[in-house]
Amino acid sequence: MRSRKRKWIGLAAGCALLLFGMLAGVLFGLQRFSLHDLWLSYTQFNGSNEHLILTTSRVPRVLIAASVGASLAVAGAIMQVLTKNPMASPSLLGINSGAVLFIVVGLAFTGSSLPMSGMIWVALGGAAITSLFVYTLSMHGGGGFEPIKLTLAGAAVAAFASSVTSGIMLIYKHSLETALLWMIGSIAGRQLSHLLFVLPYLCTGWLLSMLIAGSLNVLALGDDSAKSLGQRLILIRAVSVLAVILLAGGSVSAAGPIAFVGLIVPHLCRYIVGNDHSWLLPYSALTGAILLVAADLASRFVLMPKEVPVGVATALIGVPFLIFVARRRRS
């Protein structure tokens, strides 16, 4: 009972920290604002540059960062159970590479005139098609579904998609600059309409994740244990993959392939709440949101007045963590 109470207190503290980080993300940067400026921009909007920056850039930016961070973290936690691979992340299903490939193809055939709304549709469709293709590949062959087959199929398709992407970018050089923003991962310049477009997909993914949390606990025990407890493995895996597609695909379509959030956060949260996914998934969502909001805020000050894409900032955090996890498991 006391442990449960502590977990609820931890969630409340995390929510407070997230709100503080989001507020800092709105107010601080190359241009600094006060709470009074933020209040007036929504209650007495006058069209000034300050009000425009707050309402069309800063606020949408932190909302997208929080939503994407939460979604990638939850998707990563599900992937690590689904594949029984502690190093798994949403990119394992080829979501990142598939989305970028479709974006580059779209830019190449439209002469870089593809609007942002169109890019979101293309990226989401590319992520979904690639993920379903990888999952279908993993189901073929003797023995049916196996985590190692999913891992290998995802790695192969991701490598193939990345190679095709590089070839197209070499041929259609005019699409290079726009495509790079998607390949690196960035939330700069995104508008609230972009978040509202993908939000239904993200909300559906969050809901599915919470519904299968108990089943993920059983799945983590192994297939034989899950079957003996009456779990329908094919249904659980299908819903898990669907949740990952919605969460990671929606995130990639809004912000590009931001790496390492789905890898780092589940490991951190397991140290706090253990392996119970009823707690791990909410904690992962909250911690992922905090991490990406903080990374976005930090990216504004590294090379000021220029900004570092948030995908680079998460990579700077993620690579040392990846090395640490790999060395710890080997020892």
C-alpha cells in the first residue's frame, strides 16, 4: 500500500515537473518572455511579434515535444516487451526509415512543394506500411512469430529503406535540405495544427497501451507462461504492434525520427517502478515528455543564436546511455 502511494506521489511530482518544464520552454530562448506576456498573448492578443512567437511557435512547440516524447517512450516500452530485446526502440520496426523514405519520395516527385499537412499524411502512411510489412515478414516461416525474426526483419527493412532514401536524395538534390529536417528530427517550426492532426492517432495509441498493460506483464514472462494463463498471443501482439505504429508513426510524422527517447526512458522508469506495465507505461509517458521538453529547451542554448535540432540533443544523451546499458548487461 505504501509503495502504491509512493508511485502516485511520483506521478504527481512528475506532472508538476513537466508543467514547470513546459512553462520554461515557452518563456525562455533567444527571446525571453514573462508570465504576463504569455497571459496577454491569449487574453489580449494584439498581433505583435511577441504575441505571435508565443502563440504560433513556443506554445505549439512545447505541446508537440511533450506529446511526441510521451508517445515514443511508451512505444519503446512496448517494443522491449514485444521483442524481448532491452535495446529495442520504435525504430526497430522500420518506422523511422519508412517514414523518411516516403517523405523523400514525396518531396522528389513534387519538387519540394509538398505542404506540411501533406508531409504528415505521407510520413504516417509510410510508417504504418513499413511496420505492417515488417510484422508480416516476421510471421512467415517455420515456428510462426519469434522476437528474433521481428528484430531481423525490422533491421533488414530499415537498412533497405535507408539505402533507397540515400539514392533518391542523390538523384533529387533539391529535396535534400527539407528531407534532412525530417531525418534529424526537429520540432522547430511546427504549428498547433500539426499536433491536432496526429493527436487522435496518439490518443488511440495511448489508450490501447493502457488496455494491454496487464497482458504485457504476462507476455514478459514468456510465451509458454502466457499461453498457460489463457492469453491470446496473436491478439496481444497485433494490438501491441498497432499501438506502436500509432504512437511512433504519429510522432515521426509530426517531428521526424527522434532517436533514443524510446530506448532511454523505459530503462529509467524500470529503476523507479519495476516491471509492472500498469505503472511503467504511465511513468514512461510522463518521463518521455519531460525528457523531450528539456532537450528542446537545452537545444536553444547550445549554439545560440542558432538552434540545435532536438534529435541531435537526444542523441547526445542517448549514445552514452546506450553504451552504459550495453556494458552493464555484458558485465
